[in-house]
Amino acid sequence: MSGLFYSTRIAYLDHVSDEDFANIPIHYCDGRNNNRESAPAVAGHL
């Protein structure tokens, strides 16, 4: 993975409104196949 990478646990977002929470961008990485540049083929369960 190149560039900066940040992650946070959802529990730390206590004071985020429902509207803001719904608009947080989420990027899935395929760590299972060591392909962190791409999203996994199936991500519905994540």
C-alpha cells in the first residue's frame, strides 16, 4: 500500500451525528489476498 493509511474503530465515533456517520467514505482493502490496492470481489458482509 502506498501513501498514508488511517483507520479507526467505530466505537471512537460516539459524538458523530447519524447524518455525518452515514456520509463517512469507506474504502475496503483486499488484505485476504494481499491486494490492498483493490477492494475484495465480495464486500457485502463487511
